Amino acid sequence: MNFDVIVLGAGIVGVSCALHLQDRGRRVALVDRRGPGEETSFGNAGLIERSSIVPYAFPRNLGTLLTYARNQSTALYWDYKALPSFAGWLARYWWESSPQRLAAASRDMLPLIGRSVSEHDALIARAGLGDLVHDGGWIEGFHDPAAFARAAAAAQVTARQHGLRMDPLDGAALRAQQPGLADGFCGGLHWRDPKAVSNPGALTQGYARLFEADGGTLLRGDATTVRHEHGVWSVDTAVGRISAKEVVVAMGVWSDTVFGPLGYRIPLRGKRGYHMHYRPERTLLSVPIVDIEQGYVIAPMQGGRLRLTTGVELARRGAPPTGVQLERAERLARPLFGLGERLDPAPWLGMRPCTPDMRPVIGPASRHPGLWFAFGHNHHGLTLGPVTGRLLAELMTGATPFTDAHPYRPGRFD
């Protein structure tokens, strides 16, 4: 079977790339070892984060660093066995997180973040998935009044600069808006422009159905069998070996299983995270709430459930789940949010694909004609899937891209 493009990876980024390439007249095969949206795209907080102007940086505050070093934080847990493999990456991440470099990363990410909701909206309308997406925004909750005051002042500046809607809420106003909350937060920042997805996996699967309905081919296959011979790319699938002149690597943290053997040394690492669903014992939240100081998110999900999504765990790939972060966050969240019994047989574990400069990798590989990359979206894979698909398709088809793709070029790591 011959195609114009093979897209490797059927998460939110890969599915979005396949859709946009198909919209531009390409015959596309979408290949994954599992079904669409069954890896990292399945288990996240369900946020399309239009208001996340500043990337998640390495902390520079001494108190935060000391807390992380003691390994007692809810926001970060690290396995000492993994530190040697993360050391160089973490050093680069710290360097890239200086105020000047972080400001540059924010400027570079703004064109993608700015279009994140509108690009999702277009696909949601086409796929008829409006029942999965809600317009209420999300809330950052604070326990410390001084931290809340500082954050509110900064957020007001950010909102004015970028045309965002943000309402500061004191503790009473927050509890009035979300009656299921107990006392605990002194205030919150309600960002109204983001959207919340009540079933992220179902959203990705819905986009994949749209791809197939429009004539796309979805196949199970092994991306690690990809080969480049005589100007043609090929890969093994359940229906045999397929080929195309171009291939897109959109496999999240597993992208290195393809680009590594081809000789590319892109510093991609996986930040692990967990989620668990709970039966609510009080009134269900109407919007997701992030506990800023403790580093976890509670989000209302399809079926009247609450999903707790943890912060970051640094561990070797393939290491067994620890459950440490989930247990820490659950102890804090249970009385505050009214979490009832666990509804999942085991915690879900996923891998956020991260680069140390906090920018995704989007564009052509430097040494292999027809090889394209689309991965490394850090904490914003769901947010940036459709806009990444559009940008990559514009680059691949010779259209004028909606923004300069230079900041995301793979060759920046050569």
C-alpha cells in the first residue's frame, strides 16, 4: 500500500497532523501500535490552556528548590536511580529557565498558544464533539494570601497584555462559585478563555474517526520498523509493509525510538504523571481547579466523576509506577474537594514529552529528505495538537505558514 505521507503516532498531535495533511490533499496513513488517544493523550487534566502564556519553567526560588531536593513535594517526585540520565537535561532546563530565556520562550510559544482554542474549535465542530468541551475556563487556587496577592497582580498585567479574561476571586467568592469546595483556598484566579475537555481520550478518538470518515487510513503498526530506501519511507503494519515519500514522527516521548537510530540527538525526556477518578461526595465542580502551591489538578469529567492529575515524577522509562505523588495529592485533595471512593482499578500513568528549552520540535529533519518531526509539546500536548497539525501541514505542502516555525526547528539541537 502506497501513500503520500505516513504519520507515526495516533495521539492528539499525530491525529491532528494527519487531519490537516489530508485536508490539503495528501493521502495519509496514520500508524500506531495502539488505538488513537490511548497513551498520553488519554490521561491529562483536559485543559486547552489558552491562558498559559508562560511555559512551565525550572524553579529559581531557593525555598522551592530546597523542598524539591528533600523529595517531599506533591508537585515533584524523583527517583534517585533516574537522576544520572536526567542530569544533563535538567541542567539545560535550568539554564533555559533564566528570566531572559523564559521570556523568549514565552514569545516563541505565543503564536501556538494564541490559536490553540480556535484550531480545536474548528475540528470539534467538524467532528460533532461539542458535548465533550466546556467554555467555563479554569481556576488557579491559592492557600497563601501573600502568594495569591502577588499572583493576582501579575495575572492582571498578563491579561491586559494578551487580551485575556481573568477574574480574581476571594475565598468566599470562590466557594460561592464552586459550592463543592471546602475551606482551604484563600482565593483563586479564574481564567475564562481556556476550555475544558471532559474526556480527552474520547476527543482524540473523535478526531481520528473524522480522519477515517474523510478517507484516511488508520493502521496498527510498529514505528520502530521504519526504513528509508531509494527515497521512500516504509513501515510494517498489520496489513503488511506500507510506503510513502514522507513520514511524520509524532510519537510523543517514544519519538526517540525512531529519531535516535537515525542519528538525531534531540534532548527529549518524559515527565511522568498519574491520574485517578473519584466519586464526588459534594457538588461537582463546574470547572477544573489547579492547586498552585501543591501542584495537582482536580477536573470534572464525563460521567459525573472527578479526575485528580498529579504533577511531575522523574523516573527511568519502564520503571514500575510508584504511586507516591498520587497518594500525597490525594491526602490533600480529598477533604478540600470532597473526593469519595476511587473508581479506577489502578492509577493511570503517562509520559509528558519535554524538551529543555520548553518549545516543541516541529519541522523537517536536517539530514533525511521526507522526514518530519512533531513532538515535545511538554505539558501542552492536548492544547497544541490541532495548531501543530496545521503548522506542520503548511510547511509540508509549501503553503505560507501562519507563523514563523524557526523557533521549533529540529536543527536547533544539532
